[in-house]
Amino acid sequence: MAHAEDLPPSVASIAEYLAMMARGYDNHLKWNEQAKFKADLMNARARWRGVAPEAFAAKLRREGMREEDILELVDWLKRAQAGRRLIPQRTYRDHIFSPPPEAPSGGQGQNSRVW
């Protein structure tokens, strides 16, 4: 069973941010925050590669997000991890949350595009 404490710091801060933004709108996540999340899933795939969906959901629950939004975000996370393509709203297509993804350790698994 994955726990929220198992999340990388950048993923935990994204979960906190999304929950905070939802609280500002009667605990409903707005379309633009959803688009930012989708874009980050696509643009920072390395950040999300090892994230357990159960741990991410647990963190969102602990932050007080409503279950409907949690299920949607976790579904998108699972789709992205399965290699599916998510299409965010055009305005946010290039969005990446700060802090940027943690750099891979070692340098293994890099391709020529990284050089």
C-alpha cells in the first residue's frame, strides 16, 4: 500500500497546490487547473513515472480535495503512465509546474535529445 509520504517533493507540492486552488472555488477544481495538470503530465513525464496513483490520491484526500476531482486526476495520471496522450487546453499546453522535475540520478536512460 503506497502512502502519501512516498511522493517526491515536487509531486507533493503539486497535490497541495491543486487542493488549495480547489478550496478557493468551493472545493471544485477549475478547468484551467485541470489543464495545467494534464500539461505537466505530458511535459514532465519523468516526474510522474514512478508515482504510485494510490499515494497521489492519498495526498489529495489528506489535503481535503473532493473525491470526484481526485478520481479524475488519478485517472489522468494512470493514463499518462500507460503512455496515453492527454490534450490540455491550448493556453496551458506548454505548462510545467514549479519546481521542475527532479533530475534523473546517474545519467542512465538518457537519449540524444537530452545531450
